[in-house]
Amino acid sequence: MISPIPQTVSLCLSGERFRIVYRLGGSRGEAQARANDICLEQTVEFPEELVPSGPIRDEVVGRVESLEPITEKAFRAVISFPIEVVGDDLSQLLNVVLGNISLKPAIRAEKLDLPESILQQFRGPRFGRKGLRERTGVVHRPLLSTALKPMGLAPADLAELAYRFALGGVDLIKDDHGLTNQTFCRFEERVDRCAEAVARANRQTGLKCAYLPNVTATPVEMLRRARYAKSAGAGGLLICPGLTGLDAMRAVADDDQVSLPIVAHPAFQGSFVVRPDEGFSHPLLFGQLARLAGADATIFPNFGGRFSFTREECCEIAAATEAPLGTLHPIFPAPAGGLTLARVPEVQQVFGREMVILVGGGLFKHGPDLVENCRVFRKLAEQF
Amino acid sequence: MISPIPQTVSLCLSGERFRIVYRLGGSRGEAQARANDICLEQTVEFPEELVPSGPIRDEVVGRVESLEPITEKAFRAVISFPIEVVGDDLSQLLNVVLGNISLKPAIRAEKLDLPESILQQFRGPRFGRKGLRERTGVVHRPLLSTALKPMGLAPADLAELAYRFALGGVDLIKDDHGLTNQTFCRFEERVDRCAEAVARANRQTGLKCAYLPNVTATPVEMLRRARYAKSAGAGGLLICPGLTGLDAMRAVADDDQVSLPIVAHPAFQGSFVVRPDEGFSHPLLFGQLARLAGADATIFPNFGGRFSFTREECCEIAAATEAPLGTLHPIFPAPAGGLTLARVPEVQQVFGREMVILVGGGLFKHGPDLVENCRVFRKLAEQF
């Protein structure tokens, strides 16, 4: 057949490739077919027999570097792609990793292996573990965090909560991720009042507690809110990258006018990990991708809470927050979701000192005096 | 127990509520527990016993309006929330629909029932079916679409492809969604050349073919590219809202300087629908949400192609593109993914005239003369 493709300009690539590890379901034959399919679907998206010979067929199309059994019905494939297909943004990297193939069953992206040439396009976390420790003045122990809630409280009452938490020695006080700009709790008033309340508590305690408003919104508005928060004295930001897009979070992280630590919240990202054979592995989504997208701490549902992550998955996330990733800073894992003070020692045993412990509702449950509850929380962390 | 919650400001809500239909797995007892959990998790995210009495407990917390069996192991729950919790953006609506509960198994959001008070916050599709027909001059038949590919071709060669497609009578020529701003195919050069090639063909044919570049990118850059495309003569835009976030697509749709039809591509959205008991229903994601986010046509993998959607799921999407949704325009369903010309009559039988038929690789396969292939494609559509 005569090729219907006009090709007058020859393609010149560097030859450098990056690798993605996939988990593929099925027999060896089925897994091999899925691997071959990924090579085409994620690049040329073209019938194999029509792909022009030369560099498009030999280099642009993905290449199955290896295929090894995990179980009898699942294989691990390493597939490489030329670095040039990623272009210049995170969106297109994500598209190569899991764009069209998200629509096909039994394919899970497990891990990225990116060369320096791609990694240097990403600024990554602006602060990371070291920067967050410097800003909060916490040298050795885990950072303590809690959330302003429940939704329905007015800014004045949330500010009173923030004041009590800060007085009790919590390090990072974040908005609950459902607080945005509701009529009963306007963003600006909330941020003004809560930032002031935390600053007032800090003057009394001499501590460096930070207030982190939730700026999750449509991208332009998110950047505006982030800059507002900075000017109002917020010490960091909460963003749900599942709702905004990872690249939108990255834009806030990269903004020099904002220049605040970012805590990433997992809302709306569950569909990517809720099944073990599709979407992303936990450490890829909440570890590698969160870092590439500029988060300084990554919240995920802890094992044994009201969500469904296993202890092993949580530990894999924690490992990915500090695994080498070019020159990108390690970030804090932030296990959360139904934690109580009683579970703090266990959580510390599992994750060690290098984390943010996020106790939300559980901090209210311990007793009627919130300041005292926070002091108990802090003592538990200091004893570790 | 004394409540630890300070509440000095009383909450005043309108009393108006919106409804979300969920499919919940498990026995009746389990489904009821999941429904109750959604009510708390998606609003106050607080231990039930600590939720303050009064309007927060009575109104902010979701309310299970009904729970009916679908099968022995699945129930349909209608849950209502006060309109005020949605705040002022699509992100927070998505957060209420499937934020934290995306992290829990056996919960699928099936449908939104939004009152006028929420719908009027959304401009929705700027053109819709009627506007797209006006711009392309296609009165009765389905609109014909194809894609510029394979990745690896230079702008000059993609422009030559675009020219042949336009000469053959295709209505909408889109970039393949993997074309962004790669070194071998820079965005500006591609858009300049392809828009010029399509304009040249239009002058020869007297037709109104539109070129739709892919502007998927980090949000600010996406808006810049969309405006550039407009000034270069593009007739529409391709956006992957899974990669950019739905709200970022909406921002482009709402931008008066851009003012171009938007075709939404499903890349990276598969994890939300790939399992029948989690994430979103097909019509909610590719129908209702695509419209709320401003798409004028919504691409989805057709049944019987190389993806896994069923015929029923595809028909549900098509129905949702025209179901009443306030004053928002109906949009075109755009079945795609491995379609061949041989299947065009069958696709038309199923979806009728009100659609965009997207044949990509299949258009290259029909024979070596692309212009002739397009004429066959067009004749098939005109015969219907």
C-alpha cells in the first residue's frame, strides 16, 4: 500500500528516552499485547501498518524494554519514549503516562524514570522538608497539623478555632478542603481573620504556627487567592490538584509572588488509585507526581482510618516522597483521615519523624478543651 | 459532652437544595451506611456526634432523600445538599459530588440535578450544536471530523494533511491530542501553517472547514495559546479537560477574547469511568460535566472500537448532551476511537444526525488518496 502520509521534513531526535513502569493484567500474551498497544496509543495513535518507517516508527513509538511476570495474571512492563514527546509541560507528560490508555482496562502506571533533561523542566517543591522545618521552627519531631471545620462555621468562629489550635502548639493549621468562597464563609474574610488569629497566638507562644487557607478554585482565581493569602499573612496554601489539575498547582508553586509552601489534598483523586489494576500506583500519584507538581507535603488517607489505603501503600507513598528525583526536594508525607490522638504513636512508629501528622476531627474528640487537646497532641509527638 | 466548637455567628441558608444521584454497592444496610457517610464526608467532614446542632446539622450535612434497589447488591441513592456549599466555582461542585468519596470504594456519581440558582452560574457551551452548525454551514447531516497525526510529523506536513482533509470536505480538523509544543512541532508554527492550509482549501471549495488546534497545557499557557489560535485563524480548539482540570477548560470557554468552539477530548479521564461501580457514570462525565465546563462537542470512545465503552453507555452520553440543563445549549456527541469508514452508517443509525463523527486513523486506511477518502466519508454522511 502506498503511504498516504506526506513527509517532506525529516524528524531528528536526541535519542534520549524516559521510562514508565506499568502493571498490565492478563496472561503473558495479553500483557504483551497491552504493552504494544501502549507504545502506539500514547504516541502516534495510528494503525501500526500505516506508521511511517524511519524515526517515527523507530523512535517516536514507545518501546517495550522489558516484560516480567508479577503473578500469573499480571506483568510489569517497562516502556520507553523519546524525551521530546513530553514537550514543555506536565500535562503532556501525564498524557503520555496515562492519557488515552486510562480508557482501557487492566493498565496501571506504577513509576516514572525521568532523565535529568526532563526533570530540569520542573522546579518542584519550593520548600520541601527542610524549608517547612525552617519556617515552622520544628527541628526533630513530626510536624503537627489540623483542619478548620466543620463547614458552616463563620470566619469569626473558624478564626477562634485557629487561635486555640495555634495556642496549643499545632504547626500547620489548614482550612478544611471544602471551604472555598461560600456565602457563609467568604475567602477574604476567612483568610484575614484566621491569619490574624494565628499571628496573635504566635505572639503569645513565641511559636511559628502557619495558617494554610484552601485556595482550590478555577486556575486564574486560584492564583489570585494564593497572592491574596500571601499578602494577608498566610503561612502556606492548601490545594486539591485532583480538582484543579496538577499543572495548575504547579503554576501556583512556581509563582514567585506567592512563594508559600503548598500542601496537596487528595480529594477527587481517588478514582485513580481505588482499584489495584488501573490508574496510578499510590506512590506515583501521591509521591512522584505531587513532587513534580510542586507540593511540599502530600496528604493521603492513612491505613486503618475511614478510607481504604493499606499500610503498604501508605509506606510506598512515604518512600516516594524522599526517593531521589533529580534535584527536587524531598517532601513530607501527611497521613490523615480519621486519625485520633490515640493512634499518633503508632503512626510515628510507621512513618518516623519525617512527616506531617494531620489529625482533624480526632482533635475535637479528645476532650472539650481544644487548647489542651493540642498540647496532648504535641506531647505525644515530642515523646517519640 | 460539651461541644468544643465555638459558634457565635448563626448560619442562615436559603433552604434550596440540589441533588446528586449515586450508585452505591453492597447490601441495603451497607448502601445506607455509604449514603450516610457521603452526607458527612462531602460537607462537614466531621465525627457525626460532634456536628453542632442547628442549621449545620440540619441543613449543611447532606440528606438522603431516597434509597432504592437497582440489584441485590447495588442501590440508587438521591442525596441533597444546600446550594450554598457549592460556592462560586465548578471545582467546589465537583468536590461535593466526588471529592473525598472518590477515595472510598463502591460509590459512583450518576447524575446531577441542579436548580436554576446553580445553573445560572455557568455560561456553558458558547456555541453548542446550533452554533457549530452555523460556523461550519452544515445544516442537516452529522459533522465530519478527523485528526492530524501521526506525532512526529513536522508542521509543514501536518498542514499538507489538513489541506487534503479540508479539500475532501471534512468539517472539523483537529490536532491529535498528543500534539502540544514539541521541539519537532512547535505550537505556533503548526497553528499558523494548518490554519493557512485550511483557509486555502476553503477558498477552493467554498466550504467552511475549521481547524482546531490542541491547546491543552498549563492553565495560563492554555489561555495564551487559545488566544493565539484565534488570531491565527483557527476555527475551534481541542482541550483535554482530564489533564487541565474541567474548570480550566471552562475558563477558556468563557474568555470573550477567545470565543471559539471547544471540542473536549477524554484523555486521562478513563479512570473515572473504567469501573462500573466507582467514579462517574459516562453521561455525567462526558455529558453533563462537559457541558457545564463549556465544551461544544464531547469526544468519547465509541462502542466496538479499540476502547471498552458499551453501546448503552455511549447512547447515555449522547442523551445527556441534549437533555434539559437550564438554558445551557445542547452539544454534539462525538464518538471516536478506531472508527473506520465502513462503520459510519452503523454509527449514524445509532446516534442520528446530531453528532460529530470522528474518524482518525481509519480515514488514512481507506486508500492512498486522502482527498478521495474524505469524499467517501462525506458521501456516506450525506446519504444518511
